[in-house]
Amino acid sequence: MGDSKYIEKAKELRNGAMCPNCAETILMSYAEKLGLSEKQAAKVATNFGGGMKSGSTCGVVTSSMMILGMLGITDPRIVGEFQRRIKENHNGLINCRDLLKANAEAGGEKKPHCDAMILEAMKMLEEYVD
């Protein structure tokens, strides 16, 4: 089974010349489904990359929350489950600063780490989309 069109779009964006941040990438990948242009999606998500540009909640989480909300998925159990699953996969971490620090301490590079976080969140989103 191949990757969804959304994941293919994300990979295309991340490997392009502009390389949008994590939040932009996810929202831009779903832009058409959400009735947005890619440019609009990028503008909405731009300040959510880097943990709202302050190391806070990871942009893959905040952008995923935007997508779930725009698709009418607002059940606190689903939203909470999504966040819990990210935390469980990362030793309880959900903040950008902490995730990047743990990755660096493990010898990882930033872009591959963020690409993996994007892929992880988008695979989880697929369970709720379509």
C-alpha cells in the first residue's frame, strides 16, 4: 500500500526548494480538501511551526488539530487521543523544544526528525480523514 496523496504532497513540499515548516506542510497538504489554497494554508499555519515559534506544542500537533477542527472532528476524546498518541510515541514529549532536544541528544538531525514527525502525524490523521 502506497502513501496517501496527502503524504505524497507533504514529501513533495518538504523536499522542495522552499521546505515549509512542519505546521505549514501538514496544513498545505490538506489545503484542497479543506477548501483553502496552499498559500492560504501556509499563512494560517506559519506561526505554529517551531512550537508556535516559542518551542511550545509541536507544529505537527497544532496543525493536525486545525485539520480535525476544519473537518468537524471536535470530540475531546478523539482530539485528546491524537495528542496522547504523539506523547506516547515520544516518551511523553509534545513540545517542540523538548522533542528537538531529545532528538539532538540521540544524535539526530533536525530536518529528518521533523520529517518523521510530519509523517507520523499524517498517518494518524488518515484514520480520521475520508
